[in-house]
Amino acid sequence: MIRQYYKEPYQREAEVQVTRIDGNKVFFDSTIFYPEGGGQPGDRGTFNGIEILDTQKDGDDVAHIFKSSDGIKTGDTGILILDWGHRYSFMKRHSAQHLLSSVFFKTLGIGTLAVHLADEHVTIELDRKDVSPEDLFTVESVANELVRKGLIIEQKDLLRGDAEELHMRRSIKVDDEVVKVVFIEDQDAVACGGVHVSNTREIGEISFYSTELIRGHLRTIWKVDDEAVRTRRGNLTAVCEISELLSSPHDEIVPSLKARLDELERLRREVRGLSSRIARMEASSIAGDCSVYMTDLPLEEFRDVLVSNERKDVLIIRDGEKKEFLYIGSEEHFTVLKKLLSLKGGGRNSLFQGSYSQRGDVFCSLAEEVINGFKR
Ligand SMILES: [Zn+2]
């Protein structure tokens, strides 16, 4: 089986022959499809127009995963066509990751513990708990300078001993006698079986996105090429919108937003104070013969007033987003109410609270009937 993806990583089409079929897996005498490995996903595309969903290593062979292999026979010849957009974007992301890891190592002495190439970003987990934003932006600048320099990226097959002599930033993780080493001129060399672009210029643009702490290590997230541009434009659009909403220039949106949030908090406290005062006034003005009272104020404000006024058999309801009630009366009466009106909730010492499900006015008249029954 010829691994054409290493010989000609830019080849998008190839004539191949089917050597064997195993369920939905099809094997060819040669392939331009890269099988998932080293953090890079398997390739997608078509064989004679039939969709190949994924490509995976299978022992020493490469399995092309179809939805079904119906219509394909051993010995068939045909054309493999690569989903080039998918493959090329991952070649760029993979090369960008090597470049970033090399800059972290050479510029800051920070090692890479793990990497992940995702559809929309690249993550690099570092052997540190924190790295300052200044350092992260330095890595971004140096990496982009190296992108613009147009450094040559080459993959070479080296004997294990020769590869070990290079004292690469990351130890060799395979047992093979011949090791694939990816060189970015004299900037970086690392053992890697992935497929890469041949010049750093193809990476386009690298931009720092965010960080998160994972198992005590800092995971840095990066956007590459189209995603970097899309993210930059998205961020700028958001800043413009926020700036317009706040009527503040771009460089003042953070202090302006902080001031608004402080103001909001002050107003919230003021509203809480006022609604509590109004609720207490309402609570003390509820007539003695009133059994059900509807309000849109917080129920807990009614509790103390009604208890100190020694009210009995009175139900306060709040018919808002949440349908809440507060009942002051005996446990025996509450049990009857709960059952007849299908209330949820409970309480003790003559105080019961919870929720109801009926429409407010319907609930009110039903409750009134029941409570007036207690008084008769
Ligand atoms: Zn790699």
C-alpha cells in the first residue's frame, strides 16, 4: 500500500485499485487520503463519486470508511478525490501548531504537553499554569513574523539514532526504526506523522483567541487563517455594536460598561428597598375579612407583617412569571387547600408557601371559595 499523502501531500486526485473490502471499510493499493493520527483528523472525499466519510489506520493499512461499500468490488479501479478544503485547512492548522509550539519553546522555554486540531481552532496545552497576556501576544507576533518569512516546511524520514541526535523539543513517541521528522527550516524539528503545508506563508494568519485551565495546565486556543480573519471581524463587529449601544468610543467601552453595571446594581438595590416598603404597606392595609390577596410584589415581605397582625386563613398570591403563594393558617386548613387546589409546597408554624398552576383569576376565586368555607 503506497502512502501517497506523504509523497505528494498536495495531490487531490488519484487512480487506485480496490485490494480488499471489510464491511463499510475499503482498502486500496495506494491512497492520497490521510488516516486520522497525531491530532489530525482523517480525510474525506469520494471514490468514483461515492462518499468517503472518514479515513482510519487499520493495522498497517489505511481503511476508507464508507456509509456502505455496496456497489464496490475487490479489483475495481477508479478515482479517489480528496475533500481538499477540509484537508488543506488541517494542514495549515497542523503546521501553525508546530510553529506556535516551537515559538513557545524557543522564545519562552515553555513546552507543549498536548495539542488538538479542531474544526475551528487549535489548542496547545502548555507545561505551565499561567502565562502572561504579554507573553501570549509575543508568541503570536513572533509566529506571524515566521509565517510572513516564508520558512520551508519539510518532512524527512530519519533513522531513529539520527532523529535522537537532533535533541528535539519533544521526545519521539513511536517505536519505529525510521522516524518521520517535520522541519521548519532551523526554527523547529519534531517527530510527526501528520501532513503539513510546505511553506509557513500558506498558514496565512495566526491569532491568539483564549485560554482555559485544564488539570493544572494552561490550555491556549488559537485561530488560524480564515478562522483568524473571521474571528477578528466578528470581534470588531461586536465592539462596534457595544460601542454604539453605550455611545462610547471603542477604547472606552470597558470603563463605560463597568459604570453602567455599577449603576444597574445601585438601581436594583433601590428597587428592592422600595418594593419591600410598598409590600409592607400593602400587607398592613389588607382588610380583615379578605381571604385571598393578589400582588406583584415579593411575597416574603408580606410574611412578617401578616404574622405580627395575627392574621389567619389568608392566602397571598403572586401571579407573575412564577405562580407563587403564601398561606397563613392552620396545617389542617392548608392540607385541605393543597389537595383541592393541587398546590405544590409546604411549611410549618402556620406559614406555608409554594406554587400553583391555574390561571391567576381562576385560582383566586377557587381559593376564596375554599377559605370562606373554613370561616363558616
Ligand atoms: Zn505534528
